[in-house]
Amino acid sequence: GKLMTVTLTNPFADAPLTVRLRTMDSGAPIEVRATVLTGAALNAANTFSKPNEVKPAPLNVSLSGSVATVTLPKHSVAAVHLRLA
């Protein structure tokens, strides 16, 4: 099937954000996975002495019918990959 990637951002520094993605005419998703990029602090950054302060990690995402639901941690960016029927 086709692969659709959606990039999401949670700009809030103090709260997670739940997002629901619904495919319309593209076909129903049959598989979904997500990766998140965030750090422990709002100003987290990788340096030579701390190269893993900000790194990608798997993110839980659920699939119910044609709706994928993901909760983004505070101040994060995520890529959601949907394989469509």
C-alpha cells in the first residue's frame, strides 16, 4: 500500500497534546508507527559532551478504523507513518 507521513509539532512547554489523524480519500490505514524528537528541558540541545540530550524515540500510536491517535509530549516534534490499504 501507499505510505503517508505526517509531521506534527506540540509547541506547548507545559502540556502534552493528543492528535487524531483521519484519512479520508487516501484509503484506511492498515499499519501505523511514530517517532518523536524531544528533550528533557525546553532548551535541551546536543553538545559534544552530551550528544544524546535530544534524540528520536518510538512513540505510541493507536489505530481504530480510519483514525490514528497519538499523544505528543510537551515541546516535541513527531513523524507519524501510516501504511494505507
